[in-house]
Amino acid sequence: DYLFACDSDEAEAMSRFVKPQTVKRYADLGAYNGDTVRALMSYTDSLEEVIAFEPDRRNFRKLSEFSEGISSPKITPYKLGAWSHKDTLFFDASGNRNANLSTSGGAKLIEVEVDSLDSIASTFIPDYIKYDVEGSEHEALLGSSEIITAHAPTLLVSVYHRSEDLFKLPLLVKQLNKSYKIYLRKLRYIPAWDLNLYAVQE
């Protein structure tokens, strides 16, 4: 009951923080099968271009099929994990929403390529970046530090994957660009502990 009492409405968060009609370029880090691109498209017709990172093989196939099936916006999918620099890491290949990156191998892990948004999108200046990368948000933020510092796009950052992220990630965002105002919202998702940080330059 306490968790549900602090739910926020997604439409309110989108309208107040993301302001979809102002978003022409979107970077989706942890794009899954394109679900959050679809969600953003339902709020606006101004979206022109999307860069989407998804390291899981099966999810990436679905993302690619979705991207090829529409003419607008232009979606460029990358079979990459979002990280602070170019590297090869290990990835949980289970194909579910909780798949994550690891720096060490294991029985069910496969090697995946990772890279930074700053490197991949050197000429792409997003208006909005979403980070839902299953615990790699800190590294992914560092990997887009040049864009954040220079352009202050609106950010949505998942802060519930690691217990320290609720404190660590807002501090990192403010360190990268002091002009941001920080907001927390718990949207009506299952499981009920999903918590997102919105960073908005006002």
C-alpha cells in the first residue's frame, strides 16, 4: 500500500519533464524490443531520429524488426551495451528484462561489445536520453558525459537496480552538469520498486 500510494502517472511525468513535443532526437540505452520508442511515439509526432542500444541477441532482433517496419522516425539500432568506453564484457543471454552486463564470465554469459554514446553518436545530439541498462547506469552516464556537459539533454535514469544508485547517480548527474534539476518518480510498473530519476535543465 505504501509503494502504490507514491505512484506517479507516466503521462504527467512525460508532460512535465520530457516534454515529448520538443523531442526530435532520442537516445534509448537499454532499448529492449523498442517498447520505450513506441511509448514515446505515442506522445509525439515530432520525433525524427532514434539511436537505440540493445546488447541481447533476441531483443536486438525484435528491435531491428520494429525499426525496419516503420518509416518515421529513423531508428538506428546498435547491438551494443551502453558503457563508459569501447570494450568487450559479458552479458546474461537469458533474453529477459533483467539481463545485465558483467566484467567476468560465467556459464550462462556471453561476450558482448560495449561502447559509449559519446563515441557512437559523435554527430548526434539527443534532446532526450533514457538509461535503463540493468545496473550499468553509472558507466553509461560516464559514456555520455560529453553530450550531457555540452548540451544538457533531458535524462531519464533508472536508479533502482543497485542500492547505491539512488544516491550515487543523482550526484553524478549534477557533477556532469550543474544546471540540471533532479526529480524522482515511481511510475506504475510491476515490480513495484521501479524508480526513475528525471534530470531537466530549467
